[in-house]
Amino acid sequence: MSADCDACGDAVSDPLARTVRLTVDRSQVDTQRLCPGCFADWIERYREEMQPEERETIDDEIIVD
């Protein structure tokens, strides 16, 4: 059985598909069925967005009016 990837639209077979479910307070907000390539892209975006930002040293003075 196969269905389309929600990200790119390509057909993907069940054994290769990955399902990403987003839940907030135990309520499902979103579900995406992804092909292996789109899943890898999703994981990379997740890592980039959820990783703590590196703090940069700021030498400039901040003035608030």
C-alpha cells in the first residue's frame, strides 16, 4: 500500500513512510506522513530550531530610551 508524502507529494510505500504527530497537552494538533527524504529534512529543521542558541558576546553598548 502507498500514499503520498504530505511534504513533497511523492508516493511512498508504508514500510518507508514516517508519521510525525504534534501533540500539545495530549491533544493532537497536526499529523504528517513523510517520505524518507522529507523526514530527514524535518528532523534537521527540528534540530536547528529546537537547539539552544549560542550566546554571542556583544561589545556594543545598548541604550534604551
